[in-house]
Amino acid sequence: VNGLVQRGAWLSIALLGLGPGLAEAQGYRLRLDSRVQRVTYRGLTMDSIPVGDVVTGPTGGPRTPDNFAVRCPPGSTHCFFFRAGPELTGGPLVTTADLTLWGLGISGLSVRMNGRLGLDLDGDETWPGTEPSAQLVEAYAEYAQRQFTIRGGRQLLVHRLGITGFDGGRGIVRLGRSGVEVDGYVGLGLGRATALTPTSPALDPLDEFQPQSRQILAGSALGYRGRRWEARVDYQREVDRDSRNFVSERAALSLNVRPTARWSLAAGADYDLANTWFGNADAVLRYTSPWLTVTGGLRQYRPHFDLWTIWGVFSPVPYSSAEGAVFVRPLRSLELRARGERYSYSDTETQTPLVDVDDDGWRLGFGASYSLGRAWRFDAGYREEYGPGASSHGFDALISWLPTTVLSLTAYGSTLDRPLEFRFNDASVDVVGVDAEWSPTNQLRLAVGGERYWESRDRPDAAAFDWNQTRLHARVTLLLRSEADGFRLPPALRTRPRAGSR
Amino acid sequence: VRRRSWFGPLLVIGVLATGTAVAWVAQDRFDHWEHRELFPSCAGCHAGAEEAGAPLYPQTANCADCHDGSIEDRVEWAPPTAPRASNLKFTHSTHAEEILRATPDSALRCSACHSESDGDPMQVRVAVVRNCLDCHRIRAEHLEAPDSACIVCHVTLVQAVRLSRTDVSRFPAPPSHRAPDFWERGHGEQARVGSRGVAGSCATCHARDFCTECHVNAPEVAAIQALQPDPRSLVHRTELRAPASHADPGFLLGHGQPARKNAVECATCHTQESCLGCHEASPTVALAMHTAGPGRGPGARVERKRPESHGLDFTDTHAEPASARPQSCGACHARAQCLDCHRPNAADPSPGYHPAGFLTTHPAAAYTRDQSCADCHNQSQFCADCHVSAGLGSTDGLRGAGYHDAKAEFLLNHGQAARQNLESCVSCHSERDCLSCHSAQGGRRFNPHGPGFDPETLRRKNPSMCTACHGTAIPGE
């Protein structure tokens, strides 16, 4: 509680500090976004019975008298099984403020902040991501001139090594008009893919290994940006402040070439200097025109684990894949798409004599979108994948209707069959959902929606209970900005992903 | 039939009534021609046209001499109490002296301005513009007169204080304003006079407020500053239009270079804010522009367009170009847009990147890492937290993992799956689960190290990691 109060106080001080700046700034953009969701679902709960109470089921396996298949570890006095757990309800409410200030009296100076306040309205903390309640995603001041940029505060780095957050400083120097730039940064790192420090209890739900203090993050990069191509070399290290041991040390190369307006090649790779292996690498050749996009590429995927865990020594192997995709727009109102990928894992050098585990797989998907005038849009897709430990196939469909320019109504549904990986039997899921979004003014957007999941499990015992879920959600987005360009919400906001995409 | 019998008389009455009204309106002005026999000279009624201080109009009583109700019908008329609102630089007294020298006949003198050149002097008109132009030797139509000619007869709009906004709104537009390039280049070239002046033709109809409707750089343009402010000039509405160059399909991607070369020209219409509308994440681009503020135009409202590089599959494939050149994304996209997907919101049912209902498909997609989940999701905070609350996580040792709810033999055959999909294991299991068998200090002491394991480098980088299993007896030390 003390920590929460302390963070709240810091956040309040920061907001109060920004208040006068907001009043005096000649330019600002403030997006306030509140979203709430209500979710009910049923989980599992472990149970046990004495070995003596176990009965033999119709297929010869051990069961409880009420027909739950059980596991009886050798030498144990009890057998174990899972019952349907109680119905859980989550009610996450998250309010995000995203603020940009400029025109603060010093040419080139700007301030940016993105923070969230969140809580679980149902109070039983069943939903992830609502603890701690205050999270500062970004908060930094930037001074930019033509030849250099300096930035201080909490910020996110975006490069081939991932999206890394840290509290510290960053400087970028641009060498004249040559296109060459040098980037350097140092600070205290945040947890991977989160706005929390790695010491946060929220990052330790299983009470596993966890660093005692935040790591020092430092890195540099050399980049070139030309008219037809750009390249960037990154080096980044994270060092434990207490032991001075490395948490990670990696380097990456990125390359993007555009020989013509329609053709491009994007490629890159990262190398783990601690594990002395390549992590992710890819090369994608793409042709893009207003009516056709074709891509073909190769890639390798290998997960990265920080060295304060021991996961890396279990030698995760990469998979290599070849993939291709084509998008065609034969008519202005019709879009067809197809994608396929085949992948294969490297040799794991393990033996599994009792089971036959695949080491390669494939996935494909295709779909179509059709627009009827400006008001109607229909989208349908099919996807299927098969691989070691994961397979599924199913359909998606979506209908959007815009009765007016400020209102959109969407209904969607999908059905999916998926063998439960390394588990007992198959499951099928059906989903139906509706969304409505209304923008009464350029600065205000309201949305409500809900979806229902029916998941049935096909197994011959009493554990074939359903995992049905109901989700309801609502959203309010308010955009405030200086009058000079306060005319509409940014049109580049993301759109709803198409059915059948990844 | 009965109705039609009433229609004709009603129509006649209506037409007559309308005609009477039109005739009455026509008689609202004094009919000089009708009275031509009574008044041999103009000065008899309009003495002020010749003598400074004398009244320009006759008294009401003069009319009543005849229009007394018996000789002629009475009329309701009174002389104007103030001069007519005008932007003419003109007084009768100054003109009278010059014309008096030319001809002693007052009727002829007045007709020099108030009658057509070939008309009868008593066919009186409001001053005939052609006569003014001829007398002042201006060989052009009124609205096509050269810039220097306007100030011969007209004061500036700011000086014409008696003109109302309605009067100003009735100013006719000169033909030059209809030239195709007038608004883009022509008007500026016409307006400039010397280094700090403004053409009189502009000042006749316009004031500074009008220019600042569009010109962001108004304080820097001498011709605009040479004009006085006057809000009446805003009755002439205008709006920014994109120059022809902006219609080029390649303009979006190529506008940076001309903008760097000649930012002054861009600053005519664009504020820092209009650049930041797109270049939000790279404000250096906007530094050459002026910030919006008093005395400046609001600037062009820039709407984003989708570049050609953002093809039909761009949502799926933006990762490679975004990582190779994040600055180019930052030129148009606010960081908040990235955070919508890359820092998922716990209360968002559809995080944005994934399609609707992704919850149903995520086990397979996550298992083989179709995409790198860890770019956006922290496995502990996001995956493990949810799996634990659903009873799937391993909260009670290996046997407590509900995910493998009835697959007891999986434990004996998990090696290949673990090395292929270790991230999936980590979303439910802690290190302790694995150390119960894979520690050098206890359990079954199974060696977890596999292909690619580089003990020397790892020990050099982080020996603490080795002690988790090996204690102080790290092999090789």
C-alpha cells in the first residue's frame, strides 16, 4: 500500500508539474482513453482422492467415483485430478493519458508522457495487467535540433532487439546531411515488454527467480539513412548493478533496401553475445502496388531469455521457415489474400521414446474482404496450421456497417477446432461478438461491445466441462489538442485486424 | 369552374398591386428628368457642389412649394443628414474649382461626372466611373486599372471608415483575381511594391486581417505588414488551397527535400503544428516553420495519406521496416499508436494487432511463436498471471499444472517440446519446477544443456546463473 501511495504521489506531482506547462505550451496533444471490460470464465482447480477410493473406468483407466480421470503418482497415497473451478470474474478498468507538449518557449523542446491508471473492479485480481494500478509507460523531455537530439526520462527504444524501456538519457547525433547518425543511451532498464521494473512483484506470479535491483542498460547504434536504403547496427548490454554480471549482451544488424518504388528488401539478424548464437533473423522481399502485394521471405526464430533466469541454459532451439503471402485487389471493392509458411525446428538432441513429436510444421490462411459502397464491409477467412504441439483450423467472418459517417456497427464470429497440445483431447470453440463505435465529434470516440465464447472439450470423463466466457467492454477516447490542428482524430489510428490474419 | 371565375380578378389585383409597389420604389429617387423644365441649373438645389459649406441638398420646404397637396401630391422626403458611405477620395468643392475653370455652365460641369458622356445633362446618374477614368486619363476598364490608378480616386479600406461590412462585401472582384495562378503566385507579385510597400490596389479593398486568413508568415511579409489591420476585410472569405505541386503522387514521400531547401516557401502556409500533425515524433522537421499564434494564419490542415509502402498487408508486415528504420515511422506516427498494440491494455478486449476472437486461436499461435509474443507481452505479467488464475499455471510443483491435466506421461517425454517451445513452458512453470530434476546439486541431476550451449562464455558473462544449479562447484573453474 505504501508503494502504491508513493507512486500515486509521484504521478500527481508529475501531472501537477505538467499542468502549467500545458497551460503555457503553444502546442499540445492530449489523448485520454478509458476502457473497461467485464469477463467471466471458469478455470481449473486441482483435487485429489485417496488411492483406495479410485475406481476403474470403462476404458480401464483410474477414475474417481464421479468419473474424473485421475493421475496416481507411484508411491503416493493420493491420486490427483482437476475439477472445473469456480466462475471467475474480472473487471479491468484502465485509463490512459497520452500527452505531447511543444512550443514551450525553447525551439525544439518537447515533452511526452504516457501513463496508465488501472484496477480490477471486481477486486479479486483475476485479470492480468492491472497491478500495479499506476504505470508510467513513457515520460521524457526531448530537445531536438537538426544535428542532434537529446532525450531524458522514461522512454522506449524500438529497434531489432525489441522494444526496450528504461529510465535514463539518450543522444542521437546526425552527421550533416550525410544520412549517418550515431545513437547512444544509458539508464536503468525496465522489465521486458512491460512498463514495470524487473523487481516488481507483478512480474513474479510464480515466485520464481527475480533480480533484486534494476539492471543498467546501455547501448549504441550506428545508422545510415539514404534515399534508397538504410542500415543500422545496434549493440546493447544489460548489467546487474549488484553483481556486475551481464543480464544480456546482444548486437543486431538491420537493412532495408528500396531499389524502386515498388520493390523492397527488409532483412536483419540479432546475435546473442552471451549465448554465442543467432537469435532472430529474417529477410523479406516485397513487391507492392496499389492492387497487388507479394512477399516472400526466410526467417529464423529463437526466443531470448535474460541471464538472471536459467532458461537459456536449457538450450532453446530455433525454427527456420520460408513464407510467402499475396494480396490482390482485382476490384476496388474486393481484396483477396493468402499466406503460407513452412517451418522446421533445429535438432533438439533429445530422446522421447514414448511419444512421437514432430519437428516441423506449416500454416496457411486465406480470406477475402468485400466492400459494398462505403457503408458495408464483409470479411471472411480460413486458417489452418499443423505443427509440433500446436494445430488448429477454423473460419472467421466479420460484417461492418457504417449507417452514418460517425457510427460503425460490427458483428463477427468464428469457429475453431484445436487439438489440445500435449493434453488429453480436442476442443472446439465458437465465438460471436458485436462492436459499436460512435464518434459524435472529431474529439470524442465511444465504443461498446461484447463477445461470447463457447468452448467444449471432447473427452470421455467428467472433466469435459466447458470453458465458456462472456466479455463485455466499453471505451471512451477524448482527444484534446491545440487549435492550430485540432480538427480530427489522427486518421492513422489502427484499424481492426482482418479476420484470417495472424 | 366557380373557383376559376375568382382566379382572374385576383390575378389582376395582384399584378396591379405589385406594379404599384414597383412604381413606388422606382420613384424613391428624385427624378431629375421629370423636373428638367423647372431647374435650369444644378446649383439651385445642390449649392454645396460648388460652394464649400453650402448644403449639398435642397430643403424639404423647397419641394413643398409645389408638392403641397393641391398643386401636386405631397411627398415625404428629407435631405440626408450625413455624406453617403464611400471609399472615394473626393469632395465636390475641390473638383468644382477645377471644373469651374473648364466651363461656367453648372449643368455641364456636373454632367461631366453625373451623366453619360453622350447623354443629356439632366439624365442624372450617380457618378459615372468611365467619366472619372477618362478625365484622369486612365485608359483601362475600372477593375482592370493599373495599381497606381486606384489611389487616384479611392482611399484605402482602412481609411473608408464609413463603409459597413455589407458595403465591403459588395466590392466587385477584379478580373485579375480569376487568373489560374493568381492565388498561388500572382497575388504576391502584384502586392509587393519595393521592399516594404504594398500595392494600392490591394489596400483599396483589403486589410491585414484578410491576409492572415491564410498567411502563416504574415509578420514576416513586408507587403502584409504595410497594410493596416481591419476586421471588415474578413467579409471576403478565402481559404488555403494546395498548390499544384502537392497533387503529384510522389509529393508525399519527396516533400522533405524541397522543404529543407526552401522552408520559407512552405512556411507561407504551414505552421509547426501542421508539420507536427504528421511529423509528431520528429519535431526537428517542423523547426523551420513558425508556431501558430496571433497575427498568423492557422496554417494548412494536413491530413495524412497512406504511403505506397503501406501496402495491403502492412499491418502484418510492418515489423521489418519498423525495426530497420524506426525514425521513418516516427515521422508520421505518434508513439501512443505503437503503444496501443505493443503495450497491451488490460481492459482492451482486442489488443489491436490480433483479429477479433484471438483468444480462441492464441494457444496454437503462441505455441509456435507465429509472431514474437515477447515483443509486446511480458510472459510473467501477461501469460503466467492469466494461466495461474485459470488454474493452468504450475502453482503447486509439477503436478499442479492444469495444462497437462491428464497427460501424466508427458513429463517423461517433454525434452523435445521444451527445447522447441521453451517460452510456452515458461508461461506456466517456474525455474524451481525444472530444477527439481535438472539441478547438479539435487534431484535427478539431469543435464539440461543442449545444442549451442557455450558454458565458457556464459560463465564469463554471468557466473551467478551457473550457481543456481552448480552451487560453488561450477565446472571448468
